[in-house]
Amino acid sequence: MMTNALIPQTLSDLLAQERGLGPVRHMDDLQARLQRRSAIARQIQQWEEALRLVQKQSRMLTPLPPLKVIHWARAVQAMPNLVFLEVDTTGLHEDAEIVRLVVLNLREETLLDCLVTPTQQLSRQMVTITGITNVEIKAKGVPVAQALAQLRRVIHGAYVLSYNLEFDVSKLRESVHRHHLDEITIIGEDLMERAMSYLHLSSYPKLEGLCQQLGQPLPPQPHQTALDRARGQIAVLNAIADVAFASPASSALQATDPDHEVADDRSL
């Protein structure tokens, strides 16, 4: 209930005066009361307009990061089995092939970095996006079944964070089905969705943009690799846990062109 202390003094005085009067005694008394009631209405209107302005200013305040997301990040940081996954592919299409699998732990130690031999060479665009050359794949690439077996061993019993986990899981699922292999079980969460919640974003933020905002920019393409992006994921998680982002939603973070979201989901 609103107390008198919150009401402007002049309005409070007029209200008190009106409340203290008995029945109307004559015309002059009525006219005086009507004038006071009109003054009360005007002051209430002014007060309401001022309140609306304050409410508008309040709504325009910079959003604060949700405590729920910060607590989540700190809890995940403390998990001894936490790993970060990056999956590079030949594209976004359903028959796109995996060309690199990378898994790091929170200390940025490489648990897996495996080039995979696709059935066709990488296009010039994909060489730029993935930072992988066809020469490297020819020299170091392994069959996809071997690569997936290594991934299966590395993430067994692990809690997996990935930037757009849905994309990575779908590409892994397509690959095991295509080659008639056992399913790969991934238990974890999507770091991109958590970053969206933290920054109050309505569309997918670029990992590259988040890292730039943190002052830890990823190398420019074609020198940016899955290893760099995995380290970028670690930086984002640590920034959420430490409340280290300088400001929330920025248009520079939005991934507006899906044609550029290749090879490694929406992180480019």
C-alpha cells in the first residue's frame, strides 16, 4: 500500500483537506471542492506521467546477466570431466563429411585432434573456413571410422560443451549412420545457448564476435582452426563464470548470414 511519504506534499495536502470535510453546505463550498478535486486530478496526471517516464527509463537500463547462467558456468567449470568439442565438416548439407575432430579440456590440453579423410577434396571456401588444407588431410587424415572410435573413447564419461551442440551431434549422427557404425553418445550442453541467455540475445551470436568482445580475438581466416575455436569456447565459459563481458547484446555478435555458418556451426 502506498504511504503518504511517497505522495508529493501539495497533493497530500489537498487530499487531506478534502478528506476532512463533511457534507457540502452551500454552492460556494461546492465550487471550492470542485476546484480542489480538479487540482488533485491534474497533480495525479502529472504524477502518473512522471512515473511513466521513470518506468521507461527503468526499462532502458542495461540488462544484467542472469545469476542462473553464471551459477551454471561456475558449476560446469568445477566438473573434472568437462571437455570442449569442435567438429569441422565439408559444409552444412546433409551429406557433408567430417574433416576434423578436436576435444580440449578446461586447461586447453588437447585430448583429441584428428584430421579425417573425406571422399572428396575440400573446396577453396572450406579450406578458408576450416583452416585445413587438402595437403594436410592427405598427409595426416585417417578413415572416419578410426576418427569416430577415437572420439568415442575420449568423450566416454565426459561432460561435453560445444558451440551449437545440435549441429555437431547431427553431423556425428549422420556420419555413423552413413558408415554403419555404433552411435556416439554425447552428454552435455550447448554453450551458444547459454551465451545467448547471458547476453540477452534473440539470435545466434558468433563465437568470433564473443571472443573479440572479450579481447581474445580468434585468428583471422584462413589461419583460424578448430583448435582456436575450442580455445574460444573455453574463454567464453570463463567469461560467463567471471562475469567478464563488458556489455550485453551487441549487433556485432549476431550471426545474420547463415551462408557463413559452415564447417563449425554458427561460430564463424
